[in-house]
Amino acid sequence: MDRSPALPTQQVLEYFSNTVLRAAFGMVKNKQDAEDIAQEVFLTLVRKAPVFESLEHQKAWLLRATINRCKSHLASAWMRKRTDLEETVPDSTFTPQENIVLDAVFALPVKYRQVVYLHYIEGYTAAEIGALLKRNPNTVLSQLARARAQLKETLKGEFADEV
């Protein structure tokens, strides 16, 4: 775990903006909503001005706040009553194969997308994810296994010609 000192509030946006935005986009699957959520998270940080023990603690707080904000957004009456147009990754620079994998990950239920993002993109262990999401580490491991199984089933045959 990184024990670097926490960043001053002025530098947090520059340092963590992509992390927060990617986490939000991974959950809500909509660029504009993800940008709004990221903005709200950083405003909350400025308003509350919490004290952090380390850079890792600061990152964990931001991810936890992002996850909470996304959950509130997804549970809102607005989200339950609206119908999305087909959303694609904005300004995509991914290869067609990467887009196939990304679409498969976005098709996962939120609880699986969360653990996949935190484990494979942010590099957290099951114990760290459990602490962030307030879940048992064994539950996180089960969710990762289920997510991998769903991805394997979804992507079966997509990459058969590549070995």
C-alpha cells in the first residue's frame, strides 16, 4: 500500500480526475452522467475537507464516494423511468477486440462491474475491495469468479482465431 502523503486539495483534481471519471463511467455507462458524478465527488471533497493519512487513503475515499454517488444515481427515480439511447464509449481509441471486451464488461451487473474495475483496472486486492465496498473479501472473490465466468461465456468464440 502506498504511504505517500495525501495531496493538497488543489492538486487532487488533476491527479485523480481520470480515476474518478473512469470509475463513474464504468458504473453508469454514460459519459455525461459520469462527468456529473465526478464533479459532485470533487465538490464533496472540497466542502468536507477530510484529512487523509496517505495518498492511498485519499484515493480510496474518492473511489468510495464515487461508488456511493453512482449507486444513488442508479437508484434514482430519474434512472428508473428513463430509456437510454445506445451508449458507446466516447472518443474510443480501442481496437475492435477491446470494444468487444468492454461491451461484455458493461453488460455485467453493477456489483460485478465494480469488482472487475477495482481489481483489474485499479489493482486492488479482494481484501481492499471488500473494505471499499463494505463486503466480505470472500464475497468479492466469488463476485470476481462469477464475473469472469460470465465474461468467458459472453466472449466464447469471439477470439477463437487468436491464440
